[in-house]
Amino acid sequence: MSAISERRERERAHRHQLIITAARELAETEGWEAVTTRRLADRVEYSQPVLYSHFNGKDAIVSAVALDGFGELATHLRRARQAAPGPAHAPRAVCRAYLDFATERPALYQAMFILPTELTFASAETPAPLRACFDEFVSCFPPANERRELFAEVLWGALHGIAVLSESGRIPPAGQEERIDLLVTRFADSPASPGTP
């Protein structure tokens, strides 16, 4: 590849990331309904045709934001799991980290799990960041557990339900630690946190 081609590729990658970052910032401050191709084009100071040369519409932009989010979530969960005082405490650490992520980044979480995207889950075409998130849940269970992927799916599903119900105000945020305790002690078979029965 020539030096000119490499520079053009770098510039294109930079524009691509600039659009993703602008969409995410706009969603975080005003909500996803405010994210339109016109507003993004104005915000990044590119014409709409340039924006469309990167993304074929809002769903593609949401997918790109979500993909970035899955990369962040995988790192967040990995750090929490690795910082746990031992394997028995990993599920609790990952559960808490997951719910914290959903609470602290509501617009990003929406892009990842609520809004329509072009991302493929649970297949050979699943992007690496999505698989990395799932693998963090799988890693919470002993390798000898032949059903650890099923356990990981159910644990993730329960956490997603808690996150969505909490965000919508359908369950009170004050009970989060108790929910994690119940989920982990009953399902993941990890020790309860100090002071819990």
C-alpha cells in the first residue's frame, strides 16, 4: 500500500471514529431520538454524503456505537473478574460490574441491548467484542461445568432484566445488592458477601 493510500485509510478511520463518538455524545446528552444523520453531519462538520459513505443510516451508526460499547464492557468485566479475591467471588464481581456499567452509561447500554442493530449474536458471525463479553460470564464458572455457557446465558439474561427494570423505575434501585446476592448465591453458588445470610 502506498503512503498516500495509508494516509487516506487513516483519515477514513479517523472520520469513522469521529462520527461514532459524536453519535454517542449526542445520545448521552439528548437521547437517541436526537441522533439524526443531519445533526451528526453538522456536529462532525462533514456533509451528509460523507457520513453516508461511512454508515448507511442510523441503525448502522447505533451498531457501531454498540460494538464500541461491547469492547468497553468486555474490558470492564475482565478487570472486575480478575480483581476478585478468588474464583468463587468472580460471579459477584462481574454481576456488580455489569450493573454499574448499565447504570453509568444508559445511552450506550441502550445501543448495545435495546435499539435495533446490525450485530449478530450467538453465531459464527458474532463480532469479537460481543464474544469477549460473553466469555467473561463463561469464565465465572468452573471449566469442569459442562453447562457453563448455559449458566452464563442465564446469568447475563437475569442481569439484563435487572438493568432494564431498574432503569425504567419498575424495581427500586435500593435493592441492587440484595438482588446480586440472591442471584449469585442461588444461581452461581458463590459465597454471600460479608453480612448477608
